[in-house]
Amino acid sequence: MKEDVSLERETFAAISSPVGTGAIGVVRINGPESHKIVKKLMSKRIDDIKYRMVYHVELISENQIIDEVNLVFYKAPNSFTGDDMVEIYCHGGVIVTRKVLDALIRNGARLAERGEFTRRAFLNGKINLIEAESIYRIIEAKSEKALKIAMQNLKGALGKEIEELREELLNILAEIEVSIDYPDDIEIDENKIYMKLEAVAIKVKKKILEGRKGLHLSTGVVMAIVGKPNTGKSTLLNRLLYEDRAIVTDIPGTTRDVIKGEIDIRGVHFIIADTAGIRKTEDPIEKIGIERSIKEIQKADIILFVLDATTGFTNEDEYIYERIKSYNYLPVWNKIDTNNNIKELEIPHIEISALTGKGIRELEKKIVERVKEIIESGETSHVITYRQYEALQRAYKYLDNALKGLKIGLEFDVISIDIRKCLEEFDKLIGRTFSDDLLNTIFSNFCVGK
Ligand SMILES: Nc1nc2c(c(=O)[nH]1)N(C=O)[C@@H](CNc1ccc(C(=O)N[C@@H](CCC(=O)O)C(=O)O)cc1)CN2
Ligand SMILES: Nc1nc2c(ncn2[C@@H]2O[C@H](COP(=O)(O)OP(=O)(O)OP(=O)(O)O)[C@@H](O)[C@H]2O)c(=O)[nH]1
Ligand SMILES: [K+]
Ligand SMILES: [Mg+2]
């Protein structure tokens, strides 16, 4: 008998269909023992299994029929994961799928980790890291556009572009190194090197600029609701979400933490953050809340600057205005049902009553117009995760360093250090090099069974 230590088991299984009742459920088992385990449970004995063929059988465990199923055997390396694998299509439903999974576990499999099937596909070289991330984005896609970008990445769009840039850099590096190794024989044209390097830098910069848009499309547009206490920010959040999400009271300083909600407005997906009213305060909790509000301002793609028509534009508003005016903000005068103490700012404002709903449709229209300027301008990027975005930013920083170094006449061996660092970022981006930590972070977002 093999010892029953789950962690040592290489073969893992999971329910791959959503939890809940459904017409058909999918249970997958992956690894060296997967075929043996499933064969043990099959009502028919089939000696020479044909791979990727559908078998219709009953699964039997401890003399009990678990379910009537279809199943498919995959032989390594010809499977999604690249390992031996079996897919079982059983009846949908919480109990049936769990019983099938139970039978697999009792016969030698262990439970899969989150994203472990996709992780195996990556480790077996079936897909690169960008493709793995795109699978997650495909499942999570909240709009047709987001789906389209993720799908292009699954087909290798960003990965190919990065591979090309990598080749260009390797060529430049090779030229430089020959001149370092044979300084007397090789005459190097510094100008030419500069131009080639600059061409790569320009392409990376372009990817970064387009990348923000890709992120908007795939994760949503971040909108922060900001203002002094009691202007009606939380009332507005609840109104925009059609939901009683945040606590509303007439006490200034009610909202302490950032409260988030997601909703589609006219086809654009928004992540809306209601924040603590900003003012000078001695209350330590409120202080932390206000620090968080200021962080949200920096992260936001658009800021709703909520002003109170009953108080007019006060010193407290001026204080906030100074902090947000360099960002993409929209002045929103609230409480116009009671008063009309309104001041014009540099940017046209909008007038609403979060309480009665007056002006909300116009506000939504304005918000979407404003963000469409961002998300519909220029090319669509293939950057779909912050990890990718940040790797590109670091890569650019090294290229920029190298270019600056060339300009001031630094030695080539110094320049080549930056170029190598940039190459490392490219390698990490596509997963040519990776750490367990990185894989854990990426795949922990996945669901079990993916
Ligand atoms: N039933 C089922 N449907 C699914 C998946 C799956 O794993 N199982 N997928 C999971 O994400 C997606 C499709 N992706 C897949 C990717 C590769 C292979 C596969 O078997 N690849 C083999 C054979 C390739 C071929 O002959 O074309 C291979 O790469 O060797 C299957 C599905 C969506 N639909
Ligand atoms: N008349 C009127 N009252 C409003 C309107 N919007 C909000 N209020 C009232 O203003 C008070 C404060 O509303 P909140 O939504 O809690 O304001 P807030 O900006 O989130 O406040 P803090 O979280 O404390 O900063 C509550 O009594 C609301 O009912 C409005 O459009 N008209
Ligand atoms: K309040
Ligand atoms: Mg509030």
C-alpha cells in the first residue's frame, strides 16, 4: 500500500464547472495516476483506451453507481495541461459532481490547488505566462471588448510583440559585446546603437501608454467620489449602484474606509470608490480614512468632486480642489433640491440631487463621455494585467537609463548592464524566467478547477 500523504500525490482533481445546479458538470483529473484511477471506476473494462474519444459509461464506487457520464482520456503531452488527464462530464448539481470528485480522491487523487491545471499547462510549456493570465481574464471578462483583448492575448499577441523586442535587444547586446571583447578589431557605430535602442524604447513606451487603456477595458474604469464631509458622497454611491451599499447619516465624517462597488454605466465597466470626507481632523481613525481617500485620488481614472449646494464653495472645498485639479475630475454640485449656492470652477460642473435622483442620468452621460476620451483614443493595447504593465514600466526605465548613458558617453560594459536588466524584465513578463512566488500570486486569482 502506498502511504496516504496527500501532498505527495501528484495526481490532482477538481470540479471545473461552476458551483450550483447545472445541466452538466465537469470534473477533471490530471497526472500520472489519472487514467488508472478513472479506469478503476468505470463500469466497462476497456483495455486499449483511445485518447480524445468520448466514452459513455457508468462510474461505480463501492458497488454503488455514482453517475452515468461521458468521459475523455488525454495522453501526455496532448492535453490542455500537457499531462495525462481525464475529463468527466457528469450530471450537473452540487451533490453529483462532489460525489464524482470524492470517488477520485478516495482512489488516489488529491484536491487541485487554485489554477493548478493552467499552472501545469504553463510549466509544461503549453502556454506562456501572458497566455495563462489571459485565460483568467477571459473567464473574468465583463465586456465584449475585454473578452476580445484577452482572447488576442491567448493567441499570443503581447507575447509575440515582447519576443520581437527581446530579439532586437539581443542583437544590440551582441553587437556591443563583440566590441567589448575585441576592442581593437571592431569599430562600433555608437550612433547606430543609440538609434536601435531608441527604437525599442519607443515601442515599449507606446505599449505602456496603450497599456493603461487595456487595463481600463479589462478590469474596469476606476472612479473615486471625493469631497469634504457630508456633501452626499455615500448617497451618490448608493444612487449610482442602485443599492444601499454605504452608510448615510447627517453626521459629517460618517464614511471612514473606502467603500467600493462595481457597475456598468452605458456599457462601460466602473469600479466606484466612495471615500471619507476630506477635512482637517484630530480623530486618529478619521485621519487614516482621509489618507486612504487621498490614495484613491491618485489611483482613479476619473474623480467626482462632490460639492454641497447648501454650503457653497468653502475653504475646505478649496483645500481639496488644490489636490485634485491636476487629475481628471468632474465638479458635481449636489443637493440642488434644497439650495443653489453654486460656484463655477474651471471645468463645467454638473448639478444633481443624489437624494431625489435629479440629474443622475445626465451625470452618468457626462462620466461616460469623459472616460470614452481615454478608452477610445489610440490603439488598443494587449496589456491586461498590472503585472504586465509594471514589468513594461521597469523595462522602459532600464532602456531609458541605457540611452542616457550612451548620450553622456558611458562605457559599453555599463550600458550593457541596463540592457540585460531590461531583457530580464522581458523574460519575466513572458514567463521565460519565473519564481514560485510569482506563480502563486498569479494562480491564486484563479478558481479551483481552472
Ligand atoms: N472540455 C474542455 N473544454 C475546454 C477546455 C478544456 O480544458 N476542456 N479549455 C481549457 O482551457 C478551453 C479550450 N482550450 C484547450 C486547449 C488545449 C486543449 C488540448 O487538448 N490540447 C492538446 C491537443 C491540441 C490539438 O490537437 O489541437 C495539446 O495541446 O496537445 C484542449 C482545450 C475551453 N474549453
Ligand atoms: N437635501 C439633500 N440632502 C442630501 C442629498 N444628498 C445627501 N444628502 C444628505 O446629506 C447628509 C450626508 O450624506 P452622506 O451621503 O452621508 O454624505 P457623505 O459625503 O458621504 O458624508 P461623509 O461620509 O460623512 O463624508 C445625509 O443626511 C443625506 O441624506 C441631496 O441631494 N439633497
Ligand atoms: K455623512
Ligand atoms: Mg460618506
